[in-house]
Amino acid sequence: MTLHIPLESTYADLPERFYTRLEPSTVAEPRLMLLNETLAGELGLDAEALASDDGVALLAGNTVPEGARPLAQVYAGHQFGGFNPQLGDGRALLLGEIVDRAGQRRDIQLKGSGPTPYSRMGDGRAWVGPVIREYIVSEAMAALGIPTTRALAAVSTGQNVMRETVLPGAVLTRVASSHIRVGTFQFFAARQDIEALRALADHARARHYPEAEGALGLLNGVVRAQARLVADWMGVGFVHGVMNTDNTSISGETIDFGPCAFLDTYVPNKVFSSIDQHSRYAYNKQPEILAWNLAQLATCLLPLIEEEGGSLEDAQAAMDAYPPAFQSEWARVFRRKLGLLGEEEADVDLAGRLLTLMAKGGSDMTLTFRALGEGDAADHVSDRDAYGAWETEWRERLARHGGAEGAEGRLLAANPALIPRNHRIEEAIQAAVAGDTAPARRLAAALGRPFDPPSGTRDLRRPPQEGEVVTTTFCGT
């Protein structure tokens, strides 16, 4: 079966200092582990052709689609607060862009495709674990309605990679609105390359915020998109784990899942990442870290803002708009999780007091909110008296603005029964390492319906038992 991918490459039309052109490194024995047939359809691609030998060869990097101009993007970034003036795609290649059935331009990238000039002594490869993790979690995020990069396919390479031990290699095919990061702007700002900054800003604005005017409009657009994104994360207990500026997307999508995890027990200051030694990226610090990252973007864009007739005060006003924007988005998320209609000032306090009860009692975040719609939330909170008082107030608030009618349906539609439980992801990874991808396929399929899970998947809702709790997650490099 003939596989045709109608690739374009507007990023490759930018000046050559934005990237390095090179071909992916071939692998020994590619084998398809996971294929996202639904996403393939959205992209206008033939899933059957992708699953063929020719398709798998392409997904592994052994062949390159006609018309592709593969490249590794260069960028910089603050990593745990320390600035690195040159990072870049150390194990990924952008094959090009495709215009999907909805008319949206989307990148097609191979992750784990071999060394690049930005590999920094690394092998440029990925192993099965982080590929399975990103596939499962990114697709779960999409099903939860949270902006995210997507996973088209996961392919094993038939070659081992060395990390702490010898592990099987894999390649992920990632789909994104773009791979432009805050760190991309930082790379050129650090070099005072105003011409490149201008070209990058124009490209990013045209691609993501075509209604925005100038660099200031671009900054305002990114502030709003990222405020909404991180509020969405908070609503599902998502901990990104490595919110460096090179992992903060201009498009407002979740990107680079590395050591990410989801809260089981609601612990506001929870950290999972093995490399986050000072809890910089704890769950409850994500909103303030985002503000810090956006400030770095504003600093990069300031020369362009001033060139266009704006000022430092205009850039500061864009940053000053972030805290209320985030608070508004957080209130939106948790009003929906509580089934509330209308807006009242006390709603934030109402949601906050439930979260406090959950934190004190060691409640499971997902199950407690889901139980609001299933009618047994008291069973998930240790202080029943305090919960009873809160529930009375909540139901009174629910009844206002006509909210009592249809509340159960709204609650079940807002609060997932299924999230990517950390222990289930680890089970899927261990099975895949042993050559069995059935658990990963089952988990990914179930997570595609988080609010209305398929029958026979109730075990996937269960929190970890003693001995199953995942306390630490790791990057794949």
C-alpha cells in the first residue's frame, strides 16, 4: 500500500541559523508498537499504509517522506533556573508540516531519531519507557480536553540504548501545532540577533496568533494561552515535572512529558521528578513558574516591542495581566469541576476549602471529584463532619443560577473517572520492555474515554495499592 504524506516546511524557510538540516539515523529492525489511527485520520493519513512495512520504516526514520526537509531546531533555555545559551533538538528531527483535515498546520517530528549537533554528548536515541509514557499521557491529555502535543506512533528499533542499564530503543512520532518554545526566542535574544527575533516572532504570530498585532500582541496571546493551559493542568492533578523555558511552548500546548506524573493522593507540594531536587516544579508551584517563564519571553520580545513603538511599561502590563488571567482560568476549571453555573466571588474559596479537606485527609483527587457526581464523595474525605458542612454550602451554591437541574451530568462530564495512573503507566512500560505492548494499547484505549470509560476497565480507576505507589519519575535522556 502506498503511503503519501503531503509535507510542507515553512520552518525550513526561515534562515539557516534557526536549525541544522540532517537525515534521521537508520535503525536495525523497526517494529510498530502503537499506532494512533484516530489521529492519522485527523491528519488525512492512511492508517493501514502507516502500519505497512513502508510506513513503519518511515516512522522509524529509515526512510524520509518525499518532499521532507528534516531538521533539528536550535534553542536555548533556563533549566531549573540556570541559563544554557544553546540547547536544541538533541534527539529529534522535524520532518515537516502537514495541513490537517480541519485546515490546521501541524508539525510531524521523530523523537529518538539519532544524534544531532545539539545532542551534547548524548546518543540521540530514546528508549521504550519514555516513548510509551509520552504516547499514553499526551493522548490522555487530548481526551481530557487539555491542549497538548499528540502521539501518532511508537516504533521499537530493534537496537538497545544504554542508560543506567541496557534498554530497548524506540522512536515516537510526535504531532504538534509547532515546536517553537520560549527557549527558541532566548537563543536569539542571548545573541542580540534582532533580525532573527523579528523573523521568529512574525513566524510564530502568523502560525498561532494571526489576529495579534506585533510582538506585544504575540506576548499577550502566549500569556493567555499558557494561563489557560496550566489551570487545566491543575484541574486534573498533572505535574509536568520539568517546566524549563525550553519546555514551554509558544502555542500553549503541553510539550515534553519526560518525568511527568499525576497526583493520586492530593498533596499540593508533590514532586515526582528525580532531577527536581529543590521542588522548583512541584504541583502547586506550576502557576508561579509559568509567570517566571513568561517573564523570560517578555524580556526577549522587549527589543521588538520598543522597535514597534511600544515600551517596557507595555511589556510589564502584559505580565501584570497574567495573575488575574490565571486566577480566572483556575476559577473556570474548578467551577466546572463543582458543577456550578454562573459566577460568584466566593466560588474560589468554596473550591479551595474542598481541596484543603482533601489534603488533610489524604483523599484521592480524581476519585473525590468524580464522586461528587456519583453521590459518594463523603466516603473519600476523612473528616466527615467538615465535609458535611462543606457539602451543605456547596449544594446551596449549586442550586443558585439554576444549577441543581442537570448537576449530575455536568459533574460527570467535568470530572474524569480515568487518568493515566502512574502505576498503570509503569506496568505498561515494563510489559513493553519485555515485548508485550497489549497493556499499553489497552490503557491508551481506555484513556481515550476518560469521562465515560469502556466496560471492563474499572481496574484502571483504582488508586495504587501499597507497593504500587510511584514516588519518583525519570527523564528519558
